[in-house]
Amino acid sequence: MTVLPTVSTLEPARTPDALDRYARWGLWALPVWASLLLLATLTHQPSFQTDFPSYAGYITTPQFLLSHLVGSILGAAIGVLGLVALFVVLTRRGAPRLPLWGLVSAVLGSFFTTAIFGVAAFAQPAIGRAYLAGQAEAAMAINSDVYGPALITTALPGLLLFTVGLVLFGVAVARSAAFPRLAGVGFAFGGVLFAVVGFLLSNYVQSLGAALLLASSVWIAWAGRHG
């Protein structure tokens, strides 16, 4: 009597190949994320410390709201999906430790920073409208309160964790035989430029970091198709 294999006996053999295929396609979420980052940083808000009228005008534009809703918040979600895919691909190719810590750090950092993006998307336009409506003193006081110590102590650890995660992923990619070494170096360096140097020094450096992340992630996703 012949015993036919059941679905449960076949599934373990099929699941790894399917997972790898899904993950390799999922790598393309990284260029989408990096593209949204780049688009969101093409223009930069004036400083509320030196030019509050221009700041108020900028943060009440539809472009400002859209850049945070799509470029920052939706982009962060897409980026996490891409990093999960990269974690799976790297782990399946025998390098689990760095991608694991990179994923943990990047996801934690992404959640912290997404809270900041939410504040920017919803609180800043209200502050700007209040200022433009003639409530200048109240608007400036609320802005200072919103962007006070509590938000800073949320943003800085988030940026640090996210940067560490991207650097760990970049190092893991550079060490993997499945990907070009320079793609990993560019990914790590782009993450530092975008999240740390750009935040501390210049908004335009953020655009440069996002462009480097985009180029590196396209290279990673393309190489992953054949890995």
C-alpha cells in the first residue's frame, strides 16, 4: 500500500524556498523607503529660533504635511519591512548575529522617531496656523513646550538606535558574499549621514545621506535577486 505524502510533510521542504523568495522581493522595500526619505528632505523648514514667521508659513503648507505622512511615517513602515526582508536574506546566508541586532536596534529606533514624525505632522501645522492667525506669543510658547526636553530625550535615543541598526546591517551586507561589499559600506555610511550628521549639522546632509541610502539599497536589492 502506497502512502501519499500529506501537506504537513511537504510544507517544511517548501517553506524555506518560499520565505527566501519573498524576502528577496521584499528587499525592494528598501529603495522605496530611501526614495521617500530623499523626497521628504528636498526642502527644509526654516529655523523657528531665528525666523519664526517663515517657519510658521512653511509648516502650514500641504507639502509639509504630506512629506511627514508619506515620506516619514509611511516611509518608516516600508523601511521596517525592507529591513525584515534583509534580515531574513542575510540570516539564510549564514550571518544571523549582526542582522538580528541590527533589526532589533533599527525597529526600536524607528518607533521612537515615528513618534517625532507624528508630532511634526499634526502639532506643527496647528502651531503655525495659530501664529499666522495672530496668536504669535501663544504659538511660540507652545512650540517651545512641544519641542522641549521630553521630545529631545525621545528623539536622540531613537536616532542613535536607528543609526546603529543601519550600520550593523551595512556591516553585515559588506561581510556577506551574497552582496557587493561597497553596497554595505554605502548603506552604513548613508545611515550615519542621514540620521546623525544631518540632524546635528545640516539638513542638506540629510538629503545626501538619503541619496546614498537609495543608491546602496537599489544595489542590495538588485544583488539579492540573484543571491
